[in-house]
Amino acid sequence: MGLIRVKWREWVKFLAFCRMIEALAIYMFGNLRLKLLVTACVTAIAIAGCGASGSIDKPKGNGSSATTASIELNWPEGYQYDNLTGRLDAPAGMTSLSAPSYVTRIILTVTGQGIDSPIVVDVPLDTLRTSVTVAVGDRVFAVKVETNLGVIFTGSVAVAIVPGFSGPLVIPLEVNGPPLILGVSPVVDKPAPGTTHTITVDVTDPDPTDNLEVRWKLFTPRGTLDLGTGLTVTVPPQYRYGKYTLEITVDDGHGGRDSWSKSFTVENPVRIVRVAFSNTSPIVGDIVTAALEMGGVPSGVNLHFIWEITSPVGQVAVFENVTSVDINIATTGEYKVSVTAKDQFGNEDTFVSTIGGACGVLTAPTSVTAVQHPSTNGGVTVTWGTVATALSYNLLVYNATMTLQTTVTGLAGLSTVYVGPVSQTGNFEVQAVCATVAVGPASATAGPVTYPGILKPINLASWATSASIIDLAWETDAAATNFILEWTDDLSNTGTISGAISTATCPNGSPWFATGTCGMNSHACTSGRSYKYNVQENDGTYFSTFSGLTGFFACP
């Protein structure tokens, strides 16, 4: 334990009415020593690291009265300060540090009678010297020593400062353990906008005399809210969407603190699901209705809507406080549709989309022609004039009596060859098309055109009636005279059979045929192998397409 030396110096002229402590200084001499120089009735005090005794000297001579006294700082058990080595011996497991490196701050506080606001002296560690002025009277001297050991030492002593006070003051230091937050009632991760919730914190402190201050703060997208102090707080309703952080700080008033924080998210109460359009592929002259669909809006939320419709030429039309607008498609190109929904709390959502006026008015193609196509498959060639606003064309195929047979869509050019069904008379019309739904009027009819050709064989079938023979039959075009039969076996061997068509009534009872005329033939096969077949017909000029391969059939 350190030794404290106390010196007094009196001046000849004693100022009886002086009431002020003039100067306070702290010196480091291998231990901590606080020295107070007293003029007249003013007392000077010195702090030592761990002193045990003191002495008083009163020098003789003329001069003003002055007094020097001492304060003993008694370290708590387990944290003894060695005055000789200048070391603080901490409990096992903690590092013993040379003085004063373990001390990070020294604070002296003086309170008492007639002092409205406590006098606080933050002692500079580089000089260990400071000044303070205190009137005589009942005083409390409190010392706080902060260290880098993770603990704080505090202590205080009450004394009556009177002229001639000699001390010493003994301040037993105590380890000030920090408070601890034990738990917090659950905080909802995603509270509904506009809801309140009450939260409670459970805290403890190893020092039963500490007066704990529990302070709550809420960090919001708009700034920080001080929610006050206490063990329970009600978080006010929050309507602005975004991330929030609730912070709790517990302070024991002696430098010991603990804190806790939790983040939560307030979802945006303003949510646009989509904008629905009455027509997504309009043409010039159409009117398109755009209707807004909102997500669930909490009660108490008032919405304001702003629409902006931008035409292909940059003209902007603005509509407010409506949930649907009518858009007049007055020109070709894309129309940009933007709608923003806002509430009274600053939340908003925006939806942006485009609709096409990609095509102008669609007219009927002109100069439509239809003639026989001189290919081996026959058919008819149809041509037509261009429509400037069209993206594609449709070909409408009618029979001789103008009954619609089929529609060929997605034609990109200005001509096409129609090859089936063949061997018939047909009439043809063309339509201009914009996107997928806007279709212009049909052109004038081209035809009738009789176009030759051979129909594709259908219902090709095979069966066996004797060893190493597979019989075949297919429904044939009456105009066909010859056939080509392709075969492949299960070992990838291939071959062809060709010749004149031998026709007969399709086999009775066979499930593959309707009533009609069939071409007939046989294939000398290899017993045990399996075969697939594909047949084509011709009349010597025009050839049909192939029927398509059958499945494998085993040769008997």
C-alpha cells in the first residue's frame, strides 16, 4: 500500500472570510497523489495510490495561510496497487500493468451545500494537474478511475471543509460492475404499418446502490426518436416504410453501460399490383382503358394517384385521383403509361408499362393473285401487295363453293406457295395483321384456281400372312399411278421398292382404314428382323409427300 505525505504551509496573514479552494493539482510519483493547495481557509488535497498514514507540517514565517492535506485511495480486494513498483496487481487471468498505463481517465467530482451544479474535474493524464474552486462547507469528494482492465473504480467521502482543515481523507475504491441487459420482450420483425407495440426490458446490476437509467431510442428513416426512460416503452405507430432500429442503453451513472438493439422493417402499405389494359395490341384509332389494381391498403391510409401518359411523339397527359384512365391511340408507336400512388405519410409506389400503337390502321392488301405452282408437289402460288402498317399476313383458303378450309398465319413476305390439300379447286384471300390480335379486312378473292398434285398417302399399315413376307396397304389418291416404298430394319439396313400401284378395296376389318381404295404391295423380308415403312405416290408429274414412317413390324 502506498505512503501519503501531507504538508501544511501557513501564511502570516490569515484571510478569515475566504471561502474558496484556489487550486487542485494531481501529481504522479510512482503512485497517484492528488494535491490541494489551500490559501487562507482553502484546503489543498493530494491523492495517493494506496497510502496508509500522513503527517502535517506547519512552517513558520510571515505570509498568507495555506494548507496541504491528502486523500488515500484504497484499492478493493484483488486490485492492490503497489506503491513501490507502480503496478496494479489484478486477479488471476488479468494482466498486471505498469502504472499509469492501466489508467485511462480520472474524474473528481465535488458536491455539497450551496453547490447547485456538481463541480466536475476531468484530470489531464499527461500533466495530472488541474484547477478547481470550491467554497467551504459540507462537501462530498467523489473519484472515478477508469482503466483499460474492463473495470471502473469509484469511491467518495463526505467532509466539512473549514479553515484549518488538515485531512487526511480516506476514499475506499470499489469495483463498479457494469449493468447487464438480461432480456427484452419480443420485437415484431415486420409490424403492420400504423401499429403500436409495448416492449419491456429486464436489467440487473452487481452494485445494488446504483441508480440505473434505461433509455430508449428509435432510429427511423426520417431521423432519431427519443422514446424516454424506464423499463417499459410503447413504440409509437410508424407509417413510413423502411428499416427501423430500436436501441436500449442502460447507464449506472458511474461509467458502467450495456446496450441492446434490434432492427425491424415496416412494409410499404402502398403497393401497386399491376395496371390492366383493355387492349394490349391496339391500332391507331382505338381507345385503351388502363385500370389500376392495388394491394391491400391498411385502414387510415389515404391514397393519391398521379397518371402520366406519354405518347410516341413526347406529348404528356396527366390525370390525378382516378384509378383508371382512357388512352386515345392517335399515332403509331409505343405509349408509356406511368402511375404513382402516394399516401399521407410519404410512402409511394410506381408502376410503368407500355402499350403498342405499333401499327396504324390496317387496310386490305391489294393486287392479290393465285396461279398454279409448277412444282413436283403441285399447289398454288399466291401473291399480294404490301400494307405499310402490317407486321405479318394471313392467307385464307376457300374451296370452290367459298367454304373456308384453313387459315395460314404468320406470313412475313408478300407471297407464299400453298401445297395442300392438292387436286382441287381453291379461292384465296389475304389479311394484314398487326402483332397478334389486330387483323385488318380481307382482300378481294383471287381464284378460283384448279391446282394439280397428289395427296399424301395415309393410314399406311403392315401385316403378315406367310413366312418372310410383310404385306402393306395404304389409302391412295385416285390420280396416283406409281409408288415409292422406303424401308429400314432394326439393324439400320435400308432399301426402296417402287412400281405401279396395285389398287384394291382396303382390307375388310382392318382397323387402320376407312372405306376406300388402297394401294397394295408386299415386301420380301428377313425372318426375325423388324421393319419400318414410308410410302410416296406420284402420277408421273406430281409427287406427294411421304406418308411418314410406321412403327417396327416383325418379319414372320
